[in-house]
Amino acid sequence: TSNITTGFDVSAAVYSQNFSVASQETAPNGLAFNTDGTKMFVVGDSGDDVNEYALTTGFDVSTASFTDAFSLSAQDTYPDGIAFNTDGTKMFIVGGIGDAVYEYTLSTGFDVSTASFVDSFSVNSQDTQPHGIAFNTDGTKMFITGETNDNVYEYALSTGFDVSTASFTDAFDVSGEDGMPWGLAFNADGTKMFVVGAQADEVDEYALSTGFDVSTASFTSVFSVASQDNTPTGIAFNTDGTKMFVLGKGSDNVNEYT
């Protein structure tokens, strides 16, 4: 008999441990990691900033320690979602006050102390309560969750990871699963999409017959995180999907699952 771990399958998730971010942020909304999991980033609206943590063991939150913070208040006082490009030289923040995606450049990849504001893109025409954000691998597609219409919105970027070139293309309704979609993530090829539902306290999994095309999405599975948090907001995975991380606004924790 052997144990087989299946990546990016939320039905197989098991809670393992957590890490408190309460000393830095008491209203955490968004979560991201660098490529090897040795850096973790939490964005929240009590401090209106991005908090950076170092992990001595990649994707092991028990080894995390706070290192730095970068203020976002000049752009938005309700920062929700966070995402990076592949090498961490660009950072993207979803702002709930301006209903916009804010783009920053980082002179040193994944070092928020080197961030500077560049540009913004309004999503107000689609939703006035945007929360989560994700990109496809080359940044030519951007995805936003919106609570007003309970949709995942898809945008095309003519220049990868340049929000000034974004245009709305499509939307996918997730209201059948949760009326408060927040965090958003995909697997590597975009054939699986994961949405954190802050109303039902769950992670909803969808299959996409065409990678990173939300018009081809269909609901497949659900995993409750209610035992850990009653207001989950952010989500992230390690590279192969054998670890899942859910940020909780109720507990101010990053909860880790295998």
C-alpha cells in the first residue's frame, strides 16, 4: 500500500498547519508566493500595504518570518488581490476603492522594498467589488474575481503583464457555488481554476476544457475551509499543486494544506 498525492485536486486536501500574520495585518485579503516558495506576500486593508515574509524552507509556512512592507495607500486604501509576473519584477494589486488593477515595477525581483507604481487599469465597467487576480503564464491573459456580479472576468493583454494594454473579453458566473468570490488561482496550464468563496467558506474547483479560457469552465469539486477560517480571502499553490494555502480574514492566518 502506498500514499499517492494528487496535485491540484482540492477534494484530496488535508489541513496541516498555519502561520499568523496578525502582527502585520488584521484584515488580510490577498496571498502570493515567489517561484520557489522562499518568499510569501500578504496584502491587506488594515495597513494598506504588502507584507513580505522569508521562508527558510520553501512553501513551509512554519518557517516564515516578516521582513518588509510596501505601502499601497497612495493608490488604494482597500487592496485586495496580489499577483506577480514570473520573475517578480512586476507586481499587481487589485484595489477595492478605485476598482482598478495597479501595476508596479520591482528593480529587484520579489523585493517589495524596490517597488514603484507604474500604471493602472480600471475594471469598474465589469465589477465594483473586485477582489482576486491571476494571470496566465506569459501575462497575455488576466483574470479578476468580482463580488458585485459573482463572476470571474477574463481580459486580454496585447503586451504581456502590461495592464495598460488590457481589454475585457469574457466572464464566467460562479454564483452557483458562492456569492462572494474572492481569491483566484490556476494550475500551470490553466485547465483548472480555483476560486475562494468567502460566503460558503470554501475552495471551488473548476475544469477548463481550453486552458485559461473561462468560457470553457465547469464546476467539478469543492473543499470546505470553515474549520480553519470563516472568511477565506486568498489562495495560492506550490508549483506542482501538492500544497495549497488559503488566507483567512477571520483568523488572520495563512492556512496550509497538503
